[in-house]
Amino acid sequence: MEALGHLAQGFAIVFTPTNLLFCFLGVLLGQAIGALPGIGPSAGIAILMPLTFGGDPIAATIMFAGIYYGAQYGGTITSVLVSIPGESSTVMTSIDGYQMARKGRAGAALGMAAIGSFVAGTLGTVGLMLAAPPLAQAALYFGPPEYFALVVMGLAALASVSSSVLKGLITGVTGLLLATIGVDPQMGDTRFTFGQIWLLDGIEFLVLAVAVFGVGEVLATLSQGDGPAPIITAIRNVWPTRKDFRACRLPILRGSVIGFLVGVLPGAGATIASFIAYAVEKKVSKHPERFGNGVIEAVAAPEAANNSASAGAMVPMFALGIPGSGTTAVMLGALIMFGLRPGPQLFQQHTEFIWAIIASMYIGNVMLLILNLPLAPLFAVLLRVPYAVLYPVILALCIIGVYSQSNSLDDLWLMVVFGVLGYFMKRYHFPAAPLILGLVLEPLFENALRQSLALSHGSLAIFVTRPISATLLAVTAAVILVPRAMRLVRSLRAALA
Amino acid sequence: MSWLTGERALALALAAIGLLFALEARELTYMDEFAPGAGFLPLWLGLILFALVVGFLITARKPKAEQDTLRRSERKVVAVTVGLVACVALIDWVGFASAIAAYILYLTRWVEGRRWGLSVGLAATTTLGLYLVFHLWLGVPLPMGPWGF
């Protein structure tokens, strides 16, 4: 009942012209960003962040959340029409969605994806509403060792779902290391400024996020070539048939539950959720052989999962202050820039903020359903915008966005350097999300580590003698070591056979 | 194929950063009574980063040969990056608006080979839009050129 009262308060805050406008802008931009190649929700949020400086944090966060889940809807359009996933989380959708488009059923695929996304997004938001407050309540009992273990687990989890765990850990530690530049938060010592006064403030999160997700992503997209993708079919009959609805009811529900549960896990996120949902549907289907040839359930389930996962990923970010994905790491950085510290205290000190965001997600999902059913053909037009025209505008936005943050040309030079680093990271499959997460979480990580060691008089045993931190560290070790051990066992068995 | 591929070079560059930070951290306080000092975490992070890269280099598989198409498109990446460097360098001299407009014109006309009309139009409208939003609406003090904008 208490949650419903808070939710009503949240709706009262969202139902103001400004907040509704920001919600609409967020989902509209998210939809566009999801559909456009070469720019993801992380870059979109990072580039737009300077526009919100000095503004209302609630309105800005409503917009950022809208971009995040709106991008999941938008990515579907490219997956279905041109078989190029706008987002990695829509890879599975492209398999059967594109086959449906080839059979002239692009409209039904997009329509069912929108309906599935709406149902899952709404159910995911209910899950967020129910799961986050008790988790935040439990986290009130966390001390420095538990927070240290949580950050370690968050970084390790994000690294473990990368193409290579070692590469993920390398970028995560690099992010932590870069964050130590500037003034030491506890003793006031200057660290690693190499005589440059402008480095006293450290490396701003926005500079790194825009450089890696914006400039680096543009350069990486250019390096892959940008031939025009032909749209193979017109979008007609967006409203699915009764038979389609019957076929998709359970897959949407299963996708929603899987998506939310996977999304809550640090590091897992929407992409893995959509993979699992697809695999589960294939497993339970009476006709698994049809999967891959244009089955509507194979579009509905992963779409439901990726939307539900984006709501689930906000649970650890809001309740613990530990983001589970690259985009939520960027959102966390945005909240910190607004002077808000996500975590259990946020639920106690800024109740209205949390519940306004949750309420806005219900409204945003309704907006997206309306935008997607009748207006899907309009968004498909975005696919005809040549990348050659798009990327100069994205780069100009990156430049002015970084400059406006601190009116400093030095930050622009940093953006160039990290943009090139981001390009090479993308090219050689070094994941960027742990880098950003490391930079964002380093202050919490370092304070927790130093406070813990001060409490224990320098003994590392404090991390393994307290049950919660010991459990978290054990889970971290398992996440890293178990898959490797299993691979080793398999290869040994194969060698002996 | 030589051992030093791009992937390994990137890993080695990150290892070098780790070593540099670890060496610099030795100048800072390691332990202050029982509490770690300012150099404690960076020293360990630098060493861990170095160790992770060594582990990666030992276990990394032999990379696949890169295709020619990647090499061709790399020229565009270099052109865009060189333009970006020139744009940032020019901002102080010619002002924000002129540098951004010149960069967009360079990208669309010369790097992408689009028509003059489209290139000039895109450069002008994007620059004007950014100037209106960031300078006039949000009040960001953009650097001005000798011609007053």
C-alpha cells in the first residue's frame, strides 16, 4: 500500500507539462537513437547531458530513462526491416523479424514487438517498483566492506559478459585508475596531474563517456564501411491478427519475467535477456524447427525480454548505486552530476525523485506504444538518412557537449585522445562499459576500501569475515572462475576421449 | 603476421599506463598509520592492470587476418580524426562557430564527397542550431573569433 501511495505521488509529479514533455522527448529520441546506426543510448544520454545542466534533475532523468527504454523499441525497426540490429539487444529479433519482413509481414512483426515491449516494459516497471525499495532497505545495513565487495562484483559481472573476461577486467581497472587522477578525496594530495593544473579536477565522466560512446563509436562505424541498407518491404497492417496474439501471449509473459530477472543481475542486461528468452521459446515450442524462418513468437519474446531488462537494470542502480550496464552507468554519472547519490539513501532522502521516474516509465511505455503502432513507417524513414550526413552532426554535438561542460579546450583534447582510444577499444573488442563504470564508481570504491582497512587496522580479513561482503566476493570469484574451470574440464575431457 | 598486432599493441599501451601510475604512486603516501594513503589504491591498480595485460597476452589467441575493406575504410577514420584535431586546434583562433562549420563542411564535402549545396547547408544549419541552443539559450560562453562570432 505504501508503494501505491508513493506511486500516486510520482504520477502527480510527472503529470506536469514540463515533465510530460521531457518524457515524450526522451522516448522519441530513444526511439530515433535505437533506429539509427552508430549511436546507442549511452552516447545519446552522454551527448544530451550538457543540455540539462542547471535544469530540474527529475525532468532530465525522466528524459534519460525514456531514451534508455525507448532505444529498445527503436532498435527493432532496423532489425526487422534491414536485418541490422540498431542495438545489440535486438540481435535475436532480427533473425525471425527479418524473415517475417521478407514474407511481407514487417507490419505484424513491428506491431507485435511494440505490444510485447509495452506489456514487458510495464511489467518490468512493476517489478522495479516492488523490488527496489526492499533492496534499498536491506542495503542500509551495508558498511564500507560490503560496498567495496559490491563494486568489485559489479565490475566483474560486467567484465564477465564481455567478449573476453580479461579484456573486460582490463578496461574496468583502467577506468578505476583514470579516476584516481586529481585530488585525493581523503587526504587532499595531488595525484597524477603531471604538472597540469587543469587535471586537478580529474577526468570528468562526461568527457570520457562522450569520447568513448560518441566519437569512438562514430569512428568504429566508419571503419566498418557504411553501405546503404536496402529496405525490403513496406510497413502495412501493423495491428497483429488474433492468431498472432494467441501465439504471443505466453512468450511475452515469459520474456517479461526472464528479462526482468536477468536485467536485475549486474552486468547481464538486455542483450543476454533477449538471447535467453529466444532460447527458452525455442525450447518450449512445439515447432522449434520453424524458428529462424519468421515465427512471430521469436520476435515477441526477445522484444519483451529486452524491455523488461532495461527496467530490471534500474533496480541495482537506484537501490544500490551499482549500475548493471553501460547505459545505466552513464545515467548514474548523470545523477551524480546533479548532486544525487544513487543508493539506499536516495530512497529515503529523495522519495519523490525515485517515484517520479518510476511513474514516468509507465507513461513513457504508453507513449511508445502509440508512437510505434501508427507511426512505425515514419520512423522507418530514419533508415534512409545517410550516415555520411548523420555523423558530422553527431561529432559536432560531441564537441559542443564536452566544451559546454566546463568551458575548457583541455577537455576537448582529452575527448580527442579518449575518442581514439574508444575507437581502438571497439575495433579490438575491448568493452567500453567497464571503463565508464570504473570511472564512475571509483570514489565509492576507494572510500569503501580505505574506510574498511582503517576499521580493520590494515587487515584484508575484514572483507571475508563479514558474511555479506564474503558472499559477494565469493559470487564474484564464481562469476569469473566457474566458466573458465568448466571450459578447462571440457577441453581435458575432449583431450582424453 | 608479426606478434605485435593492433590488439596486443593496445593491451601493451594500457599496461604501460598501469606501470606509469604504479611508479608515480610510489611518490605518494602508501600507508598512513593503519589507513591506506593516497598512493595505496593507484599502486595496486597499476600493478593489477599490468598483471591482467600480461595474462591476456599469454592467453590471447592468434588474431584473424584483417580484411582489405577494413584498411580502405581506415583512411576515412584517419581523415575524420585529423579533421577533429584541426577543429579543436582552430577553436581558439577562429572561434567555435567557424571551426565547427569548417569541420562539418570538410567532412561532408571532402571526406564524404557530397554536393556543395548539401555540405554548405548542413554546416550552416548545424552550426546555427548549436549556436542558438548552447550559446543563446543555455548561455554557454563559446569562444569567439576575430569576426565576433
